Amino acid sequence: MKKIIITIDGYSSCGKSTLARQLARELNYVYVDSGAMYRAITLYFLRNHIDWQNPQQVREALDNIELEFFFNEEKGGSEIFLNGENVEYLVRELIVAEKVSEVAANKDVREFAVAAQQKMGEGKGIVMDGRDIGTTVFPHAELKLFMTADPAVRVERRYKELYAKNPNVSIEDIKANLELRDYIDTNREISPLRKADDAIVLDNTHLTHQQQLQFALKKVKELMD
């Protein structure tokens, strides 16, 4: 069976990575979490006190960053490695979430990440999620999904996810963080978040994980028939 590229774009906390992982597992495709790449870059910047408003500092820092995904058989999914260190859980911390949209809006950072993502897709057979995958990274992808959900539902999902790791997190902080990220993502000059003209909208406000997977698999089957 021929292999295709599947892109999943959309707002924060819409379940993009959950669906992308499900799809990749069902189709035996490679899953690439583009958001984790930007989070890992942000983590490196924070650790090394890089001013992402300073082009020289950014370019020098990017020269020292190597990002890889390795499959964790025990957990059944890919995990992000930064310079050989597994940072899958560190990149989910709120301190990274608060800064990642700013870092991802940087022109040099985006060019670095997009080049890496396009290289990963050369052999097709991948599912990649993010903000600009169907518009900038793979504009000719065979299947593009654009995910959305009610803002209140997104806040609740993100709160539950972070509360398990940090019971001190407040729902007000989560709401403010998501609103800020949405604003930055949709208004940045370089590759803003938008729906590709040929993307299929998937609103999962009232869908279970299994229902959204069946929706996506149906679209894949229609392409293959």
C-alpha cells in the first residue's frame, strides 16, 4: 500500500498529538510531534539563558541543538531527545509552555525546525502534528486535518493534564496561557496558525478518542480507495 503524509494542525490542547499517535499506530506510520521539537528548543534556550530576541545568540544556540525521536516500546510511542537526553516530560512543564509560542515565532527557530521536519518526511509514511504542518512544512500533503475544540473544553483538558504533574497549577493560569498562545500562534509574522484551504476540520469538543480516530481513518480510507 502506498504511503502518504498526514498533517494535523490546530490550536493548543485540541488533542492533536493524541490523534496523531493513534493514527500512526493504526497505520504503522512514524509519528513526529513538531510541538515537542519547539518545546525542546525552548527548554535549551531557558537552560542556557539564550535571549531569543537576539539573532546571533539564537543562531549560535541552534548550531548546538540536535533533536531526535526514539520509539519507546514500553510506552508504545515516540519520545523527544535533546542532545541525547530524553526530555519528553521536561518539555511539558508549564514554564516551557509559557515561552514556547514566543520561541516558535522566531524566524531562525522556525527555519531550523521546518528543515528538520521536511527531512523526516522525505520517505512519507508519517503523521505530523503542529501549527503550520499543512501550510508551510508539507503544503502538498495528501491528507490534512485541522483540529479545533471549544475553548472551555481545551482549558479543562490542559488543566487535567498538568494537575496530575503539579497539583498547585491553577485553572486561571492555564486559561491565560492558552489565550496567550492562541494569540501569538495566529498573529505571528512567520508561518501563523491557520487552516489550509484543503484541510478537513475536525471539531472534537464532543468526541471520544476512539470517535476522532475513526473519523480520521475514514478519511485515510477514502484517499486510498
